[in-house]
Amino acid sequence: MKIHEYQARDLLASYAIPVPAGKVITSVEEAAGAFKSATSGQASPLAVVKAQVFAGGRGKAGFVKLVKTAADAETAARFMFTNRMKSPQTPPEGLEVKKLLVADGVDIMARPSGGNEEFYLAITTDRKTRRNVLIASREGGVEIETIAHERPEAIIKEPLHPVLGLQSYQARNVAERLGLKGKHLGQAADVMMKLARVFIEKDCSIAEINPLVLAKDAANPEGRVIAIDAKFTFDDNGTFRHKDIEAMFDPTEENPAELKAKKFGLSYVALDGNIGCLVNGAGLAMATMDIIKLHGGEPANFLDVGGGATEEAVTEAFSIILSDPAVKGILVNIFGGIMRCDIIAQGIINAATKYKNADGTTGFKVPLVVRLEGTNVDAGRALLTEAKAKLPTLSAATDLTDAAKKVCAAVG
Ligand code: GDP
Ligand code: MN
């Protein structure tokens, strides 16, 4: 589960990590007022207007704007509400912006060596070492992925002890390697320790601050460490024990098909290809996607209907898969263990026969290749062969390779 930047800032603030104050708005009319409250009492007002979407790269796309007047805040807000945010992290058509954060703008200090005092900080799990790891870089701000790729030596990785977590000596050591000194070093190390606590306590899979900056203000003429953008991803298997995190869930930012799948207990992930997959078991679903690719096709989704593969589950799964207009064919791959293949075959046939098309007609139109294996498989296949009369696009496969070849050929 992901959350918005403004929610991430609240979470950081609740751990006493410094973040600038801000306000969320949902209309252009609120922009001027939000600007005034974000900058009240400032001699030279500066605010930042930021699109709240589940993707980064906003700065370069023009969806993070520094503004000095209420009128400019309004102009920025109008632009963001009426254009879709497009960046390398969004789908090609971009994302609709429904909320903006208008926050106090900070005065980021310049680095004597050039550039600004912007740092990258994150905690995540490193699958290679099977440990949590603190990742930090002096090259914070935008495009950390590019830096990691082109200059990996600019990225610091500090593994966390499996039981003890991040140790304060490690945090200070990393802060020092980031080039921080004196008071700033202590402040940055403190942020790292707190971020490590959020990561564990809230079951995060990623806790990221980018950038963490050195900023000057009237009260801190020598600058202080402050977080101005953050991103969190939570492990879905852990959210049930964090009501506060669950409450931040924003269904309007989620893929509607994935949401519907969740409601019916199906695990569904939309992908870019044109072959829909309906499989029972996550491992089998992965293998199915692999074999489709091996035979030159592109899977349109990952879908695990779970152990049951009942007629109801298959019906829902079909409607979710076919809600993606890119889908040109479906491969059903079911292993009948506890559930017998003949019952599953009948369920698939019923679901396909009753399926309601967008034009009001019933009955499957896209090519449907079914591969069944397991208990009572012969009876199951016989049913599929019989059903051919009512379902002309249906074909039964003899094995998984045959199924993959058939469905790839069917979609062209
Ligand atoms: P992202 O591009 O989606 O990651 O959005 P960020 O919130 O990280 O902003 C991108 C960049 O805008 C930052 O790296 C900063 O350089 C700049 N920026 C954002 N907020 C402020 C601010 O309050 N003051 C200043 N001076 N720059 C800011
Ligand atoms: Mn950022």
C-alpha cells in the first residue's frame, strides 16, 4: 500500500522528523488561502505547490512549483489540476491530479562545491543480503535511479542488524560520509534513527526521504536538516495491525480492476501485454506468465484465483481480466488438487457461457485456451471438448506448452 506525500509528511512529523508545514487543497479557489497560511508572518514569502499523486519525477514535469505570491500559487494550482502529471514513473497517459499540497517553501543552502544541499535517504529490504538496509547519497533530489545506475559509488549502503536494527554509530558514520558536519551531522543521524523506527514499527517495505535538505531560516541562520519529500510503501500483509496506516488508504489512486479483485479475494496485478491469465496458485501464475513470454506472447496480468477456482471466482476473474481492453485472448491454467478438474471445467464453461459482453450479448468472444491437470482430468477435458459447440472460441490444451503456443497463436 502506498500513501500520498502529505500523509508521509504527517507520519514523519509524528516521529519528530522535521518537515515544513503545509495544507492540502482540492480546488484552485483554495490556493491563495493556503499560500497565505503556509507563509504567514514571513518577510519574503515562499511556498511550494506540489501535486499529490503516487509517482515521483514531479519536479521535472512541472508539478512541484515554488511560488512567491498568492496569484502564482493559484496559477500553479490551475496548471496542476487541469493537466495530467506525466513522468518516467507514470503510465504514458499520465495521472490525474486530485489533490495538491501547498507547503512552506524552504531556502535550500548552496553547496560550496556547487549544487544544493540535497540528500537521499531510504530504508528498504535488500533481498540479496536478506537484511534491511539504509541507503544514503549526497546526490539527493531528483533521479536517484540514474545516479545508482551511472555512479553506484555515490550510493552508500549500510546494512541493519536483524535484531538490533540501525545502531547510532552507523547513523553518525553515514551522516559523516554524506559530508555533514557538527550540528547537521547529529540532526541527520537522528533522522536516520527515527526513519529506521518508522520502517520497523509500521511494517514498511520502503521508507524514503528525497530530498533531505539543509535549509536556512530566521531561526536557523546556519541551516538545519529538514525533510521536504517522502515516500512510503507498506507491506500489505502488515496493514491489518496498523489502523492508522489503513485509514490513509486512497482507493481513487488505485487501479480499479485491482481493487475489485481484492474485494473478491483474487490476487490481480495489471500488466502491459494482451494475454489474460487465470491461474490457481501464485507460483503457477508466475510459471504461466513465463511460458507465455517464452512463446513470444505478453501477459496482460497476473491473476491468482486461489485454491478454490469456483464458478463464482472464475466469473469475477473473467470480468476483471476482460475489463482491460488490451486483452485479446485468455489462458486458463488450473491444477485440480482438492477441487476436481471436472467441477472446475464445468465452472469455466458456465462462466464463459454466461459472460456478458459490453455490447449486451452473452457468451465468450475472445479466444479461450484452457489447460487442466490433476484429479479427474480426463472427465474435465471431456467436458471442455463437449462445450466446443456452445463456445466456439474455447480450446482445450494437452499441456502447458501446448496451451501457451495456442494462446500466443490466437492473439497473433
Ligand atoms: P519529486 O520531483 O516528485 O521527487 O518532488 P520533490 O518534492 O522531491 O521536489 C523536487 C525538487 O524540487 C527538490 O529536489 C528540490 O530541488 C525542489 N524543491 C521542492 N520543494 C522545495 C522547497 O521548499 N524549496 C526549494 N528551494 N526547493 C524545493
Ligand atoms: Mn522527491
